[in-house]
Amino acid sequence: MAGLIALREPIVNLLFQHGKFGHAATQGTAEALLFYSLGIWSVVGVRVVTAAFYSMQDTRTPVKIAIVGMLSNILFSLALMGPMKHSGLALAYSVASWINFSLLFFFLRKKLGHVDARKILGSFYKTLVSSVAMGLAGWGLLRGEICSRAATALKRLHI
């Protein structure tokens, strides 16, 4: 997630910017990628927590919560696509995913009584710190002298 956020524009540029897909399209796609990236953790979390419900033979709770998530996605999409355009749709998806995960986790904890949240939070904080460090390193390298020299060399070669 941190890597995609920090390096979103060069990734989109490398993969898509050629022909009619110009700089403006790269910037717009990179902006949407930023907002989609914010939801990666919750999308993965939903898959894990849903599997826990299924292992307990409970298929109804995840489906009911998925309906709440879908409805929240629709509502946030309608609210955000006007002011934020396509990025609003990406943010709405991420917010709906956060809601979906939060509800699933809440009901799993309620069902089990205890899920050792301290260990989960400890792991989360370690992952967060290392992800932020990686994101900052990528961002720094991108704006550093190595990238500047490489970009200048490529311009001279007309690549």
C-alpha cells in the first residue's frame, strides 16, 4: 500500500503512458490509484475475517455485512463522484471496504469473545512502521539524484 502510494505516478507512467495516454491521464490514474491503495489493507482483511466466519459454518453474517458494504459503496460513490470525479469512486470503494472490515471484525470478536487484539495491533504497528519506511525510501529515491540523472540520460537518448 505504501509503495503504491509513494510510487503511484511512476508506476502508472511506466505501465500506461504512451500513445494517446498522456501525462494528464497518468496524473488522473495515479490519483485514483492513491485512493484505491488506501483500501488494500481492508480488502485483504475482509478475506481473512470472512474465512474465519466460514470456518465456523457461519455464511450469513459475512453476506449481511457485504450488503451493508455494498450499500455504503453506492452511497459514498454518489456523494463523492461529483466533487472528486473518478477519484471519488475509488475513495468510496476504499471507505466501503473499511466499513466492511470493521463490521466483520466487530462481529467476529463478539462471536469469539476474544481475538487477541493486542497481538494483532502489535503486528499492525510493525507492518505500518516498515511500510512507511519503505514508502519514504521509494519516494526519496524517486526524487533523488539517481532518478534525476537517469531521467536526464533517457531524455538525451530520446527514450
